[in-house]
Amino acid sequence: MHFRDRREAGMLLARALADLREADDLVVLGIPRGGVVVAHEVAAALGAPLDVYITRKIGAPFNSELAIGAVASDGTLVLDDDLVARVGASADYVQSETERQRREIERRMKAYRGASSAPQLKSQTVILVDDGVATGATVLASVRAIRQQEPKELIVAIPVGPADTIHVLEQEADRVVCLYTPEVFWAVGAFYEVFDQTSDEEVVRLLHARRS
């Protein structure tokens, strides 16, 4: 299974979540940047507000694309201790990289939200959307952080991810909707025909489009 692009993936996810259409307490959160494109389609189809949940992965030394952990906007840190040891990431490296990603989170929050405040998630049905997962570290950190805000229900919605990662997420979220769990998984982008970079400007445009 391949998706044409993030927009098509979002439309297909929305169909799988159709039971939530027009729910009064629904909030859709996209993980920037690419996840916001997917989340926009979900929010539009379900008639829900859209916002961002900014979580940044902690990349391995010499391979920033390999997530050895992730940090959420509230400071929640999730590390894969086995992977940290396997790639030889020192405590100093993890600390400095975590701080660097926290600074990037602050920058993005200002760029995306401006003066707008974060949505209140307590007692809400929250759909957390990304464009796919590999290790799942970013989504897992987000789930654990959002849990602390006591949502009524926390749903993870993703187009594609490996079965073992989906199983981990199912232990932490109330519901996980994943459209495709391939037997052989190598990278999220491999399951999209178009998987280009999403700009900050595109994220801001999509957020404004839903607010208006």
C-alpha cells in the first residue's frame, strides 16, 4: 500500500475515524511538520479544530534520522535505552541534543501559534496525528505528555508504521488507528509517492485555514 501524498493519507484516516464526526469535544493535533498536513485533512473532514503538538526526536550521533528518543513541549523525555546504548550515545550527548530540541520547540511554538494559547485538552477527545511512525519515539513522548492533561480519550491516528511500534502505542493510547502495517518496514517516506518537506509557512497556513 502506498499513499499518493500526505493529503490523501489524511483523507483516508478521516474515513477510518468517521464515527467521531461532529463530536462536540473533539480536538485534532498534528505533529509538525508533515503530520500537520495529514491532520488538517482529518480535522476538516471531522469538523474539528486543528492545532499542533510539538515534539522533537532525539537523533542518534552521526545519524540524526534514527530516533533514540524524543522530547515533548512540556519537557517529557522518552528514551530508548537499548538503542541509546547500541549507538553509543553518551549522557552528555543526550543532554545537549535534548536542550537543542527544546530550543527548537520554543521557536516553532512562537512561529506556529504566535500569541495564541495552546488548546485545553482536559476532558476532550484528542486525536494525535503524524504522517507515519518508525521507532515511534516522537508519538510516544507526545502521548505521555498529553496524558498528563487528562483528556477524556486519546486516539493516535497514523497512516503507516511497523507492527511492533503500533503494539507499543496501543499500550499507551486509548485507541490507535493505523491504515497500514507492512511486514517489511524501512522508512515512512517509502510508503508515499510524494513525501516532500513541509515548510513552517505551510504549517501556519493550514492552522489559519482551520481557525478561519
